Amino acid sequence: MKRAFLGELEEVVLLTVAALQEQAYCALITQTIDQQMARSISFPTVHTTLQRLAEKGFVSSQMGGATAERGGRQKRLFTVTVAGQRALIECRLVRSQLWEQIPTPVLQLWGA
């Protein structure tokens, strides 16, 4: 099977879905990324990214219950699939391996 790669934004959105668990809907994902990363991101950008992640098989979604705050409309709730979990673990391992290859004196110069 061909390996699907995660772009930076895909990784951030997927991590946010994982962190929010059963509360992961597009508006809250957008708000969380804004707050956690001090990075402005638009709702349509997150929505498109979630669609891409679904196409890759990294997230699935289902409709939640209707809420009064949304005028009786339902929220689409996202969850990380097993393939998404594997992709995140692989990203973490690759990043860790790359960080470990940076010589200690360089890290000290950076203040890391």
C-alpha cells in the first residue's frame, strides 16, 4: 500500500482532532488551533483539511445530536481512524529521530 504523507497543517488538524476526542467538530478545531498555536486559521481551511484527511482515511465523521446553540442543527464530529493514529505516531517518530541527530552543541546554541 502506498504511504500517505501528512502536511504540516494536516498534522496539526489531526493532532487537534485526537486531543478533542468526542468534541472534535470543525468550529472547535479551528478555535483550538487559533488558541494553542497563536495562529490564525479560517474555518474553510480547516474544513478542507478535514475533507483531505477523510479522503486519506485518517479521520472519519458522524453527525452529532442537534443543539439549541446551533439552532437545532447537528454538528459533524470527527474521530481519528487507526490509519490516522499510525500516521501521527510515524510523524512523531520521524521528528524525534531528526531532533536526535542535531548535535548537542547546536541545540545549546539555539537555547533548546
